[in-house]
Amino acid sequence: MPTTQQADARRADIQDELGALIEEYFSLAPDGEEELSCPLSVPLYGAEEVSAALEVLLSQNVTAGGRVREFERAFADFIGVEHAVMVNSGSSANLLAIAALTAHSVPKGLHPGDEVIVPAVTWPTTVAPILQNGCVPIFVDIDRHTLNLRPEDLERAYSPRTRAIFVVHLLGNPVDMDPVMSFARERDLWVLEDTCESLGTQIHGRHVGGIGDVGTFSFYFSHHITTVEGGMLVTNDPQLADLARSMRAHGWTRDMTNREEIESASPWIDPRFLFVQLGYNVRPMEVQAAFGLVQLRRLEQFNEARRRNARTLISALKDIEEIEFVAEQEGGRSTWFGFPVILRDAQTKQDLSRHLEQHGIETRSIVAGNLTVQPAFRDSPHRTVGSLANATAVGQRGLFIGNHPDLDERRLAHIIESFRSFFATR
């Protein structure tokens, strides 16, 4: 029977051996020519992430703990905010962002019937939490050139019931936040930023997601960094951060910074099981945080590759008159989550999509198009501002292809040739 010291030493040896095997596994390259396919996304993790995850699993400390807190601190520092609260997805981050604002203890928080201005083109889980918490989404159109909410439309959307603006930085492109923040402050509105598709994106030198009252991020498999699944809520407001920490774990007090003060108000209840909010269970795992700590160090390298790819594609295709490209916001640094284009009509979009797919290039419509025509939102309480013509056009005529850091010169050339061969026949 080995002593504790001997067992620990052997475990360390085994862990080193496993680390070496993982390094070797990821270093192996297949022989011969790879199939020339261009998927929407590819795995952007390797030996370092897997080794970090394995270390967590071997430690047997796997639920949210020290590594989650370490990742939260590193992420907050990167964005330039005081607080970061990790959750199990970007959708959960959006849910907590709205839910925290509905807490009774939040001054001038959200109440049932209050309105939240939101762009008509976004992912459904930007809007669903608004409805799930009894509020009413007010859909505004987007700028067809940036795919984002237009600050000049906010005045038309505003009413005495308006209490918040949920900005969405779509596909890596930032919204011009200065006029949004000015409008909100003049009317005492909350500003939330859905930054799930735009980690590392900047506007006027500031990271989006850290400009409004609350920002949300996603670490889904295909996003700018991945924890496989995962998300983050960020804020400079300590009360909102504490509410999010409580709500992500059943509504209890364990992760709240002011827990002793709160627990002292209910001394007859076991403080380990004191529930002070209506909460959820959207906690992350230590494995996800271990992934995230490695991935965060690689983010800038990833984003520079995305930007380089976009420049290459636009330069090579800009003479094709039938293509309308998405423009980088003035003063902004886009991180090009995908490579979107707007075509002259719906039929051209469908034909181009079919052509690209036949050449191994995956395509998608731009997010979900105009959400107000989707049954889930069409049949729910909402208000629209204007005709939403651009949102409709983008849904009908827009598509995007994958843009990830592993797009090499050969694949970029294949994408360019596939676009050009399509338009050469029209």
C-alpha cells in the first residue's frame, strides 16, 4: 500500500504522462490532401485547453469554484469592468440580465408592462427574457449597412412606459454607443448590451459589453472563444452583480458579497439554505472556466485572424456589383463573427446559398431575420416602430459564411473562386 506522499507523486507522474499524450494527439496531422470544405466553425481548442480540463476532472473539484472565480476576474479585467458573473450560456446571461433588473430591491427597476427597446434582427434569446419577465419588447429597425440598431430610431420608439434599451452588437460589429448612452441617460433608461457575437469588439477604443449597465457574452462552441457552452454577465453595478450571482444558483445567498448582512435579517433560517431571490440553476462548471482561461489568452490572436480574413474577402469581391457588404462601424473595431453579404433579391440569395453549399461552403441566413414575423414573437405582446423594412430585407436577402481563425489561404481562395464562379454565370 503506497503512502500518501508516494500516491501523490505517482498521480503527478501520471498527469505528466497524460499531458504528453494529449500534446502528441493534437500534433498528429492526417496524411494527404484535406477535403476542401469551409464549415461555419471548427474546433479552436487544443492540447492546452484539454489538459486544463483534465486537471480539473482529476482534482474532482468540478462544480463552480476557484477556477470560475479566476476566469470571472480575468474576464472583467479584459473588458474593463468591476464584476463578471459566469453562467452556463450566453442565453442564460441575457435571462439573468433582465431578471436582475426586475428584483424589487433595484431602484427604478423593470416591472411588468414596462417596455424594452430592442432591434428586430437578433437571436431569440435576446427578446425571450423580456417577455418571460412580463415586459414588452419594442422592435426597431436596423441599419442595413451595419446590421445594428440605429440610435436615431430611439426617439421614435420611446414612450412613457420605456425603461430600457437592449442593444445588440450583431456578428461582431459594434453599435455606436455614445448616442445610445446619451439618449438613455437623458431619460433615465437602463442600457443592456448583448455582446454574445462580439467578444473583443471595440467602439472608440472601448470594449463593447462594458459600456452599458449590463453586458452579456457567449462562449458557445462557434463563438470568439469557447468553453464549449458558457456565458458571462458583466457590470460595474455591485448590486446587479450580487443579484446575478444569487439568481444563477437557486436564489440563495452563498455567492453574494453582502451575504452576512442579508442572512442576519433571517437568523432562524440555516444560512447555507437561505433563498432571497426567485432564481434558476444556470451555474457553470470548473471545466468550462479552465477552458476559458486558456482561450481568453488566445482571443486577440483569433480576432486579428478574423479581421484579416474579412479584409481579404472584401478586397477580392468588391467589384461584384450584386453584393452589398456589411460596413465596419465608424470608430469601431469589428471582430467579424461571420462574413455576411446582402444580395439584390431573395432568389439570388437562395441560388448563391445553394451554389456555395455545393462547393463545401456552409451558409446561414443572418441570425433569425426579422423576429417579428417569427411565430413566437408575432403572437406575443410587442410593439414595432415603422415598417422594419431593413430587417425584412436582411432576412430575405442576407446570408453569411463562416469566418474563423483557421481559414487558410487555400480555403479563402476557394471561397473567392466560388463566389466569382456564381456571379460569372448571371
